[in-house]
Amino acid sequence: MTPEEEQEYRRRQKARNIVIGLVLLGMVVLFYAITIVRIGEQ
């Protein structure tokens, strides 16, 4: 693997990790909001 290919691979890997992190963060916020709404109903 040439240095340019390795750099491109790492760039794509970093971008993918950022997207996965944002998705996980969104799920945490969603579950938190659902919990707050359910507690508020009681």
C-alpha cells in the first residue's frame, strides 16, 4: 500500500468513525428524550 493509499484509507476510516459516533449520540439523545417523556406522563 502506497503512502497516498494509506492516507486515503485513514481519512475514510476517520470519516466513518465520526458518522458512527454521531449516530450513537443521536440514539442516546433519542432514548433520553423518550425516557423524559415517559416519566412526565406518570
